[in-house]
Amino acid sequence: MLGKVCSLILIAFILTISSNEVLFAEPASIHGFVEAAYGPKFSGDKLTQKNDYNFLEERLQLKVDYRPQKPAWLASWNPEVFFKGDLLSDEYKETVRYQVREAYGLGSPLSWMDVKLGRQILTWGTGDYLFINDVFPKDYESFFIGRDDEYLKAPSDAGKFSIYNHLVSMDAVVIPSFTPDVSFRGDRLSFYDNFLGRIAGKESDRIFTEPAVQFKNTEIATRLYRNLGEYETAIYAFKGFFNQPVGIKNESTKEVFYPKLAVFGASIRGPAPSVGGIASGEIGYYDSLQDRSGDNRLIENSGMKYLLGYERDFQKDLRIGMQYFVEQMLNFDEFKVNSQPGDIPRDEFRQLLTFRITKFFWLQTLEASLFTFYSPTNSDAYIRPRLAWQANDRWKLTVGANIFFGKHDWTEFGQLEGNDNFYIRLRYSF
Amino acid sequence: MKKILSVSIIVFILFVSGFLAKNVYAEDTQSGKAAMSEMLLAYYYPQTDAKSEISMRIVNRQGQVRERRLTMLRLNQTPGGDQFYYIYFHEPADVKGMSFLVLKHVGRDDDRWLYLPAIDLVKRIATSDKRTSFAGSDFTYEDVSGRALDDDAHELIGEENLGTHPCLVVRSTPKRPGEAEFSYRKFWIDKTTHLSLKVEHYDLKGKLYKVYETQEIQTIQGTPTITKAVMRDIENERYTEITMKNVSYNAGLTSDIFQERLLRRAPRQWIGE
């Protein structure tokens, strides 16, 4: 198995290197890494596909950056072609797969305009591991098992049009084919399955229905932003779908779907007056378009989301960050009236606090960090301690853990209690 | 009576000498400050803008080497005043494509952003502590973009030849104790180029622990420019060598490019590969 994987990796590597030399007489560069990772579970429930660990994998990532110089009309757009793909040998799933993370062309048809077409990672907003107006797909499975932070963001196949102006700049993102979050399905992470009414693993048999690839299902996300003095301000609008399956199509067949969603929001970020450090605030109105009145118990209600953040640095490479996040369910009375026994109980205001502490040692070659989520309303918590050691410019060793606490089985972090793990990753970059 | 007279004479002498000494000291601080101000202008503010490719070799006690390669763009808003910096990392591989945007302010904290291309994230960075190591090297952020003139009291303590270069020797002491990890620094400032050729850092116990030395100066577009220097950490027996290549002044940078776009889309015409 491992021998096969190694030879595959080698072949892919040689192919890419050699094709680079033949095809790209013009400036191109190849970089990437190989990584081995192992995440044994503490003890946990015995519900998932494998009992002893929730990931064991080897990965080869290759990035190719190419800037065509011909023809002349194209060269004047300052074009760039970028490709990044991962060859993943996943021992947990017992598969070898190739994942294209990014594959886009980027150019400036006008001096004040950039166009980026293709598979890309999209990020905006002010949160640290918390998202309001960043409506782009996330891979929470990767996040909760301890892959690199890079994998929390899942790619979108999209066109991004950016217009720059000293008064106000704008991004418009068009996503023709919906991409959902990578979330819990029970095979790798056990979770609370509301159809079964308990924590479930691989026996969970929900059926997911994604919106069809149709013109009317095209998602559009926009951001208008400008700086006011040292403060960055932005307003956002989105029309598309929830990235999580928060709608039930058919209870008896356990069919879930991604309801229509519009989001309107705003954010501000800048220096905190007098105390120093960076403060930020973000707000978003989630308009659940298929259940605006809130009386359909099978579809998520509309809501408001609020986020306050603060980060500051101290002497000797110490950094501390805090966030306060509130999710308010709108039409809460309808929710209560229409709830049935067995439905997951919810609060009108769900509160979440996060705390991050990071410190570097040995001339920034050793990074120790701890990120904590705690929800006083859900009575659950999630802690992410991590140590990353950069042995030299090429080798990096990361160890960490994912630990969940919860009073109830159905809360965001409480449902993951059986998935506590420790992980180790060794990476060679080139 | 005699006693009173002698006492008053002593008081008078003390007063006068104190006055004179104070005057001399005032003159010294004034020329110290002037020399430091000239140094800051010559080192951090030459011409209106600059582009340079910077290589760093960080060598630790065991002789292990780490290398950084980056491109830096700089634009002055006013000489000696606010500045824009853009830094793009080419190497090592794991940080390739990462970039910094810094709006340096005189009199308040800088605005600093970091861009992480793998997650397309523009992150605002808190900058209260400017004494943080720059990219894991022996240089601090303040060494790279300059320490505010008024953060220290500067005193001209003498003149000395460093090799063939006649230098002014200035002692700079932080005005707010505890804010920096040094109790004072000693600068050897070249009288002709106004560039500092050597800087000694003394810790809070008064012990020398860090030494900066200029190793090469080239005149580029009529501007004397430090192209090679080293910062040695004596206490930890390690050092960082910094080399500047392809320096060009007045490249035509404008303030409107120092925005979020620069982070999300690296300016290839200036940074190259």
C-alpha cells in the first residue's frame, strides 16, 4: 500500500517537473510540500469507520505559478495562471485521491480592475475561525481533526471581479455551482443525528440534496470596502444557499437540503483607542428565504449574527485575541410554537466566546498556541492546543490536540465529544 | 561671616558650573539629536521611494543557517514622516507569497497587514511591540523600518574613526524605561554619508549584548546605500547577515498602490519572481 503510494507520488512529481521544463519556457515556478500526518483518538466512542484514529494520511502538494508573456495584448493584462493540487493518500478512507485546491487565471483587463476565474479560495470578513459575511465553503471536518489551517477553507469554482477606486472598492463573486461545507457525516466524526435522536457514526444515513447547477442557482457575493482613516470598513451582500444542510426535505426518508439564503452585513476593523491593539466588529442579517416567517420547523429561521473581536501583542512575541459572538434566532416565538418533541432545543441568543493565546520561542522557530471556544448558553467548549516547530527552512513538525466538552449531546461542540484526538504532522517544504 | 562668604562662593561656583555643564549637555543633546535625525533620513528615507531585494542569513549557535529572501518597496509621504512599506516573501518555500503592508506613522502605532495566500486572508496585525523579531531574524521590526527619533534622548559623546571613516558617536537612551530591551545604544555615524556604521546595544544591566555593523556601502543613483550588514547577538552567539540587491530609487511608486489590492495581487512589475 505504502510502496504504491510512494511510487505514485514520485511519478506525479517527476511528471510535473518534466512537463514544466518542456511546456513552460516562460517564467514558471514549482513549489509545494510533502506531509505525513497521524491523528490517534483519545478513546472516544466506537461509532466511526475507524476506532483508533481519525486521520492517517500522506500528502503531496504542488503549486505551479505561470505568467504568460505572449501574446502582447494578454501580457499587458499582467496575467497569471496558478495551480495548486494535493495528492492525498488517505489511510482512513483507504483511498488515494487528487484534489485540485486552486486552478485559476488572473488578469487586469483595466488598470483598476482584476478578474480571477476558476477554482479559488475566497475569504473576507474580520473573524478568527468565526464567520459571518464570509459565506464561502469551509471544511470543518479538516478543522476538527487537526489538518493545517489552510484546509479549513474549501475552494469555490467562481469568477471574482474586483474594481478599485480611492473612494470605494468592490469585489463581486459569481459562483455558478454551489459547494457545501464539508461537515459531519458520521464516517470520520461522530455527531448528533437529529433523525436518530442521538450521537451517530457510520450508521447515519441522511440523504443530502444539493441545489442543481442551474443559472437561477448561481450564488452572488459582493463586498464594498474602503478605509476611513486607520479603520477598514466594509458592507456585504450575498444571495445563494446555506452551506450547511439546515433544511429537511423529507423526515421519513431523512433527506436534508441547503435552503436559500440572503445575507446582508457590515464590518469595521482598526486600532482600539487608548488601550492599543486591534478591535473589530461585524454584523450580519441572515435572511432564510424559504422560511421568512419562521413557522416552518423543517427549515432554519432567519437570524442576526454579531461579532466583536480584540487582539493585541505584548513583549517577547506574545499575542492574545478574544472574540464575543452572538447568534440571534429571529421569529423565535414561531420556532417555539412549531417545535415538536425530538427537535433540537435552541436558544434565542446563542453566545460564544473565543480566546487565543500565541507565543513564539527560539527566534520564532517554535510557536505555541491555544485556541478556545466556549459557549455559556450551549454549555460546551472546544480547545485547540498546538505546538509547531520549524526545525529549519524545510522541515516543520506540528503536534496538537482537539478536545471537546459539552453538557448536551446536540450542541455544536458537545456532539463531537467522542472525537477528541491528538495529532502529529511532519512536513517538508520545497 | 567668612564662613557665609565661603559657602556663598561655593554655592555660586556650583551654580555656575552646573549652569555651564547643563549648557554643554544641552548642546550635546542637540547635536546628538541632529546627528541621529540625519542618520534616520539617510538610512530610512533616502529619495522618495525605493525598491530592494533583501536576503537574510540567520545563523544560530550550532551554525545552522536559515535563509529569507524578500522584496521591499518603500514610499515616503514626507521626509522623516509617515511611510508606506510593502514586503513580499520569496523564500523559504513555506512562506512564499506571504506579504506585509505597513503604514508607518510617526507618533502612533503603525498600521500593519499580513496576507496569507493559502487561505486568501488579509489579517490586521497589532503592532504595539515593535521590538519583535523581524521574520525570525536578529533584526527587529524597528531595525527594519526605523525607531522614532523622539523615543530616545540622544547625546553626542565624542568623535572616533572607524577604519578610515570619521564618525560621530551618539548615545541614545529610551525615554520610557522598560519599553525596549536595551538600556541604551551607541551609534557610530559616518560624518560624510550620515549612515550608521556600527551600533552597540547595551542591556538593562549595562552589558553589551548585540552589535550591528555595516559591511558594505554602495552609491546607487547618487545615494550612499548600505548593501551589506550584520547583526550579532553576542549573548546567544548567533547572527543575521542582511544583503541588499538590485536597489533602485525613484521607481515611480505612488501612494494609491499601497492598499489591500497589493496584498491580494503581488505587483509583479516590481517584485519579479
